[in-house]
Amino acid sequence: MLGENPKLSVFTIGKLTIATNNFTFDNKLGEGGFGLVYKGKFFDGQEIAVKRLSKGSGRDERSLRMKLSLFLNFNT
């Protein structure tokens, strides 16, 4: 499960939708192989980046986990 790593947090789509202002274009940071990346901010002021998978990206959860694992290992 993605939330098993203490460095990762799992949020509901509802909370992420609110934080990114419904994934508006103004909050778009960029685009990668998995989909678009948006900036967001929670009510407590915490700023986040949200990678939203594209339906047609051809990527699956296993690929995403591998990418997250590499990212976390690189940033420790």
C-alpha cells in the first residue's frame, strides 16, 4: 500500500480537489510520463504537489510505486 511508507501520505480525492482548487490550470506545475502535476495548499497552510495520473498514460500502480520508491531513496 502506498501509505505504508512513513514519508508518504495518502489523501482522499476530495481533499486533493479542494487543495488544488479543483485541479485548475492556474495550479498546474508541469507534466510528466504519468500525468499532470499540480500545486495545492491544505487549510493548515501546508503546500503540496499532486501528481494526477492520466487515464491514457499506460502506467499502473506498480510503476508509480517504483518511481516513488526511487524518489524517496534519492531524497533521504
